[in-house]
Amino acid sequence: MSPQDDDTLSALGKARERLYDPDIERSSLDSPLSPRSNSTIPRRWRERPRLTPLGAPHHLRFASRFFFIALGFFVIAVGISALLFYTGSNTVSVDDIELTIQGPTTVAGGDTVPLSISIANKNPTTAEEVVLDIDFPPGTRSALDLSQPYTRYSDALGSLAPGGQVERTVSAVLFGSEGAKPTIEIAVSFSTSRSSSVFVKRLTYPIVISTAPLSISLDAVTETISGKPFTIRATVRSNATQAIDSVILKAQYPAGYLLADSSITPVGMNFSIGTLAPGASRVVTLTGTLTGQDNDERVFHFTVGTAKAVNDPALAVAYMTQETQIRVAAPFLVTSFIVNGSSVATPAVAPGAPVTVRVSWSNALAVPLANAVIEVGISGAALDPASVEVQKGFYRSADRTVIFSRDTDQALATLAPGATGFGTFSFATLASAPRNSALTLTVSVAGERVGQSGVPERITASANKTIRLVSAVTFTTSSSYASGPFANSGPVPPVAEEETSYTVTWGIVNTGNDLADAAVTALLPSYVTFPGVTLPADGSISFDGASRKVTWRIGDMAGGASRQGSFRVIVTPSTSQRGMTPLLTTVPSFSAYDRYAEVQVTTTGEAVSTETPGDPGYTANKATVQ
């Protein structure tokens, strides 16, 4: 481009420069009319100058001041906070409360645990309203009184100045199962005058129970025949150094178990043992039966501990649990008894009566049983040992045992699967047997079977049968005219169509067991009336006119007791009875429930008539109707 073009194009640019040039005096620009310049007008744009807005330097100076002031305030605040944090001149921390515990870490159950507790205040301010709380595990007892639970200790310590220290000694008796790891929870709470907050320092103190205060051991069979009685012996022992009160043995029975007898009467399934001295032990025996299928496994659980209260046998704290497993086996040689033709579970016989026993057996195995032996032991004070007789067997009088074996019955040499057999024996009971007497038949069976290894295996089993003796009741009857408790009237000998009164007397003597609901009944003939005169006159002797039945309700009769009852009857003979001796009652019958034998006892007496052999001066012709 030529210089001329440059001048022409830059004329506008030069005007622009002049407009924004700060060095040009304002007066020359403000002139409304300027003289026309003869200079050549530029013909190009000049370089645009860099513009600076008016007032910018003042704005930057204000922002800079504000930033530096804020930064300084932040630095000062951080410095003050750091100073307070590291010097701690006005702070309270639970970490500055030193809580120290000294005591055993392993104890025997039932031993006293002494704890020495030290609390020191390392804070720069006073700790106020300081409280020490100790929570003991369940089952803890007071060291001063073992009968009292001791679950919490609380002590208000007051104020603790900076650098102050306080110590406390606390004792408790801990119980637990062997190997248990209970914990003691300790807390120190406090406040300060400068804060409304409550600060809490916590600590957990672990303890291991080396031995349980109460232990239990079990002695039981590992296998039983279904329905066969067996006994479990549970021995409870105290391992504590102090006496333990309200000791409880809790049993948990499996399905199919029936408790028949125990050395301690249970309340539910809890057996109350009471107080055990240090080192003392108590044996609890349980006898029962277990029913189930062959090879069933049943587990018994026994737990020993202490009761909630003296009058509450429920288990509160458990110290040890033991279990025993018993397998149910099907009887390999099934036996059964029939006594005097009856197969009831507990038969009853009268004193002095003969007893016939039939014992049957059957091989329940799937393999043959060789050399089977069935022995029946007879025990009881009511047995007359000289009266035992056996068919196809042998009576061993030395131990009162009846034996059936291949020596007396060749069929017992080998019993095929399902094979059956029986033996019979008899004996008599003593008429003078004592009260509440019983005979026990104990059957033991044995045999040899071939096991899976092919080696003969000897197997045995046993079962019991009890025969109870019922009460022996003596029933006497009599009639009287001139003697007895009542004054009678009318002609003797009796005269047809005329009234004559007589006295009927019944006597009962119970020489056996205790009886309940004893009663005597008889019917009166149509020619006999009941005037209602009785002895005893307590209403126990009554008459029902519709059925013509006289009833004497005796009630309970203890063993060895006797009762007598009398009542008056009036006889009006018919002319058809002349030359006869009329009956005053039919044959009377006595009935009662034997509490021991758990059977009904019945007997009868003789019917009485106008014959009164007990009257003074009585002769046979005085009984015949005239």
C-alpha cells in the first residue's frame, strides 16, 4: 500500500486516538467549532490503544484489604483453638478420669469376688456429683447374705477435686457354669459447674468361672427295652466354699418317658434338693419306663441350679446341664403274665388264696434264638414258699426262682423267629399276710443269637409283675330278741298274723388295707317292716321302701378297724309260715374300695332269721311260727 493510501485510511484512526488519548487537553476537544485543518486525512486505521476503565484501581485496593483482614481473623482463631486444645486450660474429658480395678480374673463358682476400685480426677476442674455404678451378672449373690440377689452396686461419691482420688472395695459372690465368662460393668458418672452435661466413664471387667458351684453327674443305662422300667441316678454336688440354698434339679424328659417313682417328689419337673453344704452331695433317683420304636434314640436333660425363691421351685440360675442318651430296643423275647386267668396290669388276690401264673414268651428277633432261659423270681412277705409248684420247669427254692430252660423244655433249645411257648406255676399266699402286702414276679430272659459278625451274642432282658393282696374283711351277722341294744316286743315264738320285733346286727372287721366307701346292703322280705330304730342313730342306716333295701353306709375304714351296726325289724308271719323259721333279711353283701390294691372288695354274710341263739335261754322251738 502507498503512503498516500496509508494517510487516507488512517485519518479515522487518528481521530479515534485523539478521542481516547489522555494526554490531549480536554479543551481542544470540547470546542464546538474547530478550524479546518489543511492536513491530509489519514487513509488507514491506527493500532487501537489499550483502554483502562475509569475508577478500577480504587476497587482492587478495597477487595485486597478485605481479603487480608479475613485471613488474619482466621489465623488468629485457629491459633486460639490450637492453644486451648493443647493446653486444656478450660476442657473436661472422661479420658482424664482414671478408673482402676484390681481383683481376680478367674474364680470358682460360688466364691467371693473382692474388687478394689480407684477413681482419680485428672481434669483441671472439679468433678461434681460423682456416682459409681457396678452391674453384676445374673445370679450374683450378696457376700453378706447368700439368699439375697446382688445385681447392682451404686455409691454417690460427691465431688472430686482436680488431682483428687477415691477408693472403694466391693465384694460379691459370683455363680455360673464352668467355663462361663461373665462381665462386670462399671461406670463413673459426673458433671461440672461449667456444663449441664453428664459425663460417663465406662469399663468392662471380665471374669472366668473356673468351676461351677454345683455339678451334676448321671448314671443310667445306654439301652432299654421298650416298656421296661429302668433307673437314672443324678448326683448333685456342691463345689462352693459356702452353703448354697434352694438348690433345684430340673429334668427334661423325652417323648415316651413315664416317671413311675423318684426319691424326691417333684413339682412339675423340678426336684427341690434344699441346702447343700460345701462339698456335700445329694443323689436323686428316677425310675420309669420309655416306650418307642426299635433303635429310637431318646435324650434326657438334667440342669442343676438355684430356685427363684424358697416357695418358688422354678429354676432361676442354671449352673450345669448334663444329658444322657438312651436307645430304645424292641424286646427280643416278649413275655407276658396271666394271673388267675386275668391279664390286668396289677392283679389282686385275697390272703390265703391260691395263685396260678402262666408266663408266655415269643421270639421277636428275625433270627433264631438259642438256649433260651426264662427265670421268674417270686418275692414278697405274703408268699407261702412251701406251696410253689411248677409244670415243665424247675423251682429253685434257695432264691425262690422258677426256671424254664431246655433242661425242662426242649423247645427252648432253639426258638425260631416268631416261635412261642409258655410255662405254668402256682403258689399260695399266707392268710396272715401283713397289711399292704404284695408279691413281685421278676422275669429275666436270656438267649444267644448270631450277630452280624457271625459270633454268638448273649442278650438279656427283664420285666416285673406286681400282685397285690386285697383286704381281708370279716363279716358277721346275728339276730336277737332278748339281748342286744333294743328292747323288743311281741310273742316268742312268733305267732301268725301277730307282730314281733327283732334286732338285726351286722359286724365288719377289716384286717387288711385301708378301705373307702364301705357299705352293707340287704333286702327285707315282704312280711318284715323297718320301723327306723337304728344304732348308730346318725342316719348311716337307711331303708328304701320302693326297693325294700336296707343300706348301712360305713364310709372309710382303716386297716385293723371294726364297725358294728344294728337296726330293729318287725315280723308279721303269715298262717302259711306256721312251723317255719322266717328270714328277717336276705343275704347281706359288703363292698368297699381297697386304696392299696386299687380294686373293689366284696364279701357276703349270712342271712338272719327268727333264730336267736345268742339270747339267754334260747331254744330252737322259740324260732318257729305258731
